[in-house]
Amino acid sequence: MVWRVSATLAPSPVRRTSTSTAPRRRTRVLALPEARWALVSTLAFLIAFPLDLAGASAWLYGPLYAIAYAAGGWEPALEGLRALREKSLDVDLLMIVAALGAAAIGQVLDGALLIVIFATSGALEALATARTADSVRGLLDLAPTTATRVSADGSAEETVPTDQLAVGDVVLVRPGERIGADGLVVDGESEADQATITGEPLPVPKAPGDEVFAGTLNGTGALRVRVERDPGDSVIARIVTLVEEASRTKAPTQLFIEKVEQRYAVGVVVATLAVFGIPLAFGEDLTAALLRAMTFMIVASPCAVVLATMPPLLSAIANAGRHGVLVKSAVAMERLGEIHVAALDKTGTLTEGTPEVTAVRPLPGSGLDEDTLLALAAAAEHPSEHPLARAVVAAARARGLSVAPAEEFTATPGRGVRATVEGRVVTVGRPGEYAEASGGTTVLVELDGAAVGTVTLKDRLRHDAPAAVAALTTVTGSSPVLLTGDNPVAAGQVAADTGITDVRAGLLPEGKVDAVRELQRGDGKVLFVGDGVNDAPALAAAHSGMAMGRAGSDLALETADAVVVRDELVAIPAVVRLSRAARRLVVQNLVIAGVCIAVLVVWDLVGHLPLPLGVAGHEGSTVLVGLNGLRLLRESAWRRAVG
């Protein structure tokens, strides 16, 4: 039985929902043609079987057996013939030949049983593939199908399909509506429930300049949002695209199995002819020899082996995708479980990449207190778009301070800002000259040319960084390494706060690549996590690469093997554990499949294996392997990975 993965996860009609969580889409069993044909085959067999046992006329149960054969066998037969036209052997064809061979020697019931179980296992495979797609594709149901587009002058509104929105369009989002596109708020204030995208448990305040995501739920205020990404490029759309790409790839183990499968199938055919011909040449009865040969062909077919690899890896990809980590391929998922050490970028990865005020210090003799000093600095910085300026203004607002309007504002790149505040000249600047031992950045505030105090800012550490570092240490057996272009003081402070002992600071992009290659000398395999353009070379050089999704550069997102959409660092060790669980299941499946085939083949060659028992043993192991691989779809698998 071949595990077939759909080439695309086609989006289904979207619907509005009032909750913030992705609805659990579950494909109905009978919605799948494989399941419907398997049901027809099974029902026909179940009706024919008691009639056959009761000694009824063959005219009663014969047509029912024929229906069982036709309903359950026509699709595998077509697949086998297609493979034959391409000059390759397919296990589907082996099963059909075995069933027809059994019928040819009068074992119609046994052949029908083989077809029924074979069709049922095929239906289970199709259902598993559909459920894997459901778990991620359900995110599309969060996105509305229409949006209210506002004209350039704001005088007119029109309702348009969201897939017709273009970058630069402005849409009106009323209270309680879902946002139709990724963009920036240009007018209005509200809050957005964006737990499905960012993982934030509480609604996030939104004001002009804030980013919003398609499919998130607007709160009590009305917003005007300027579209910043094409609908096909939204976060939700990228999630689906990445999972589609992942579903089309095959892991090295699977590629190896498929390479061996063709040679193995030819070997099974040759061995079957030998099992039939040799006893026949020594005088064995034709029917007995053919029955033994058909049984051998069934039990020796590598159905369960073929099914051993992809279900666990696809299930792991789908489960990780539900929890905000997009693994781009089955290859990437398999490789994540092989890493020996993690290397982490600092700014934007371990830290949020946004500074915050940590200290306000008036100078002795200035006559100012902390609040007055901060209010002066915020007033001068208010017109500036520099990240440090925004952090100073945010700190003043957080303290409830009144920020006076600034006049005659000027900004000098690399030096700072100057403005007149309530008739006095305030200068804030030259941050590069005031680095402190704490690893922060200090700016000097001057009033009418005299220094009156300093404001210290630091990049905020992500709240889950220490836990993620500890978990990576546990899962890999090695403490993570910090690779950063920042200065050693700032890097050392972050390392101390997170428990990292190996710090390599002041690295240019090529320096990070060299560090990754050094860690990978011998058999070392490195997972590198970063977010910026400067991290892309290291992401490409590492055995596996992960990019932070929210602030990650396009180049980093393209280069990485996986994307942490919600920027939750603790998800990184969880995905590594999930990958290792998938690899363990692959090994389990291969062992189960190999043992079953070996036992049944030896039984058939040495003793006498009844055909129904051979069918049940072979197809039962195939179903068992498939279901074993799907265990990673369950929510409990993620909880165990998180620890």
C-alpha cells in the first residue's frame, strides 16, 4: 500500500467564526471516494460471506463477491497499471494479482477478503492524509471572504472579496469584525484578539502605526487599515503554503525506501515464480503450489514498509504548524531531530529587538527629578521615528507623564535630536558614546547646553528565553551557543540572564558562518536560530535553521528550514522533541513491518500459512503501522514535547 500525499491542500470555502481559535476541521469519512468504495466492498463481502458459508447457491453470493472485488480493487488496479506503463512495479499491482490468483484457483472468499482489507487500509491512508491537511488548513477559516474597502478620499466604501485587495488599499474594520488583510492601522483605536497568529492570550491594543493580521478579531473600536501584504502573502496564507510544500517533500528515509521498493517488488515477483515453479516441478499439486505462491506474494509485499516513514513526519509537521512552527519539509522535520547543539542569535531572537527604558538618572545639581527628566527627553524625542526615541516616549506615557509639544525639531543621524520645549532647548543624543557596563545604551539629556541627566535603555529579553535555553540544553545535551554581532558587554548580559556560557560577540555575518562550521566539525549538527538578513548565511550553513517569524527578514524566512510564527522560543525545543518522536516512530514502524514480513514469509515457506491468515497478518500490520504514525497528530503529543 503506497502512502499517497495530495499535491496541494486546496482551500475550502471559508466561513466566519466568532471565536479566536482555529475551528477543528474534520473531513467526513464518507466524503472521501476511497472510503465510499471500501464501504461498498466491505458490505458486499459481509453479505456474501454468510451466504457462502451456509451453502447457498453461487448465483446468490457470486455477484456480491464480484462487487467486492470491483469496488475495492479498481483503483489499486489502475494505480498498478500506471506504474507498469512507467516500467515499474507497484505493490498495489502485486495485491490485485494475488487476489485474482486466489480467485482463479477457487479461493474466491480469500481473494475477496484481501481486497476488502486492502481497500480499507487505503481508505485509512486517505483519511489520515485529509486529517493532516485539516489540522492546518482550518486556519483559513479564520479569514473573512470580504472586506470593506475605503476610497482614497475616504468618501466612499465598497465591499470587495479579500483576494482582490492590493497593497496600499485602505479597509474599514468595524467592531467585532475579522480583519481582512495583513496591514498597518492608519486611523482609529481598538484591540485585536490575535492569539491564533501570535499566541498572545489577551487582546492587543491597536493604534495608528500598529501591525494587524488577516483573520484576527477586532474588538470594540473601528479601525482603518492600510494593506501591506497581498492576500496570498498574509501570515495565514504563508502557513498553508509552507505546509503544502512540506507535504510534497520526502524525507531521506522515505526516498531510500522508495528506491529499494522497486528492486524489492521485482524480487518478490521472481521469488513468487520460484515458490510456484519449484514445488510444481517436484510433483506438487497445481492448486496447492499456486495457493502457496499467492500467499507468499501477499505476505512478502512491502506495504507496511512503504507506509512506515511519511505518516509520522507529516503528522509532526501538522502538529507543529497548529502550534505556530512551520516546518517546510519532511526533510527538515527529520533533520531537526538530529541536532547536537543550538546556536542562537541575540537581537530579535533571544531579545525582542525593541529597547525599553531601564534607568532615568538626573545629574547632581540639575534640580530635576526622574519624572521631569524623562518628560523633557520624551518631549524632544516625540517627533523622531528612531527606536530609542519611541522607547523614551513610551516610558513617559507608561508613567502617566504629560509630554509637551516640541518646536524647531532637528535630528542629526548618529548624534541625536534637538528641540525647543516650552521655550528651552533640549538635546538628547550621542547614544554610541555612552555604553554602560550593564549592557544597555545610555543617552545624555542636555537643557540649554548643560547636561542634566542620562536615560538608559536595554533590549528587552523575551520572557521565555531562559526556559527555552534550559530546554534546548536538556534535549541536545549541550548548552546553546550565543552568536551575535552586538558588543561583548550586551551579549554577556543576555547570556547571564538566560544561562548561556558560550558567548561569541562582535561577529559579522561571515563570522557567524565560521562559528557554525566550527561547531559542526566532525559529526556535530547545529540548529541555528536567527531573524535578520545578517543571519541568513548562518541559517543556510547550519544543519537546520529556524527563523523568528514576526520580525524576521524575508531572506531569513526564505533560507530557514522552519519558521517560528509566534516568536515563542519554547516552541523550538518542543519541535526538536517532536522530530525525535517522529524518528522513533519511523524506526518502530520499520521494525513492526520487517518482523511481520519475515515471520509470515518463513511460515509460508517452511510450514503451511493459510491464505486468510496471511492476508490478515499482512494487511493488519499495514494498518497498524499507519495508525502508529498518526499518533503525533494528537494534542497530547505536543504537550509531551513541550514538557
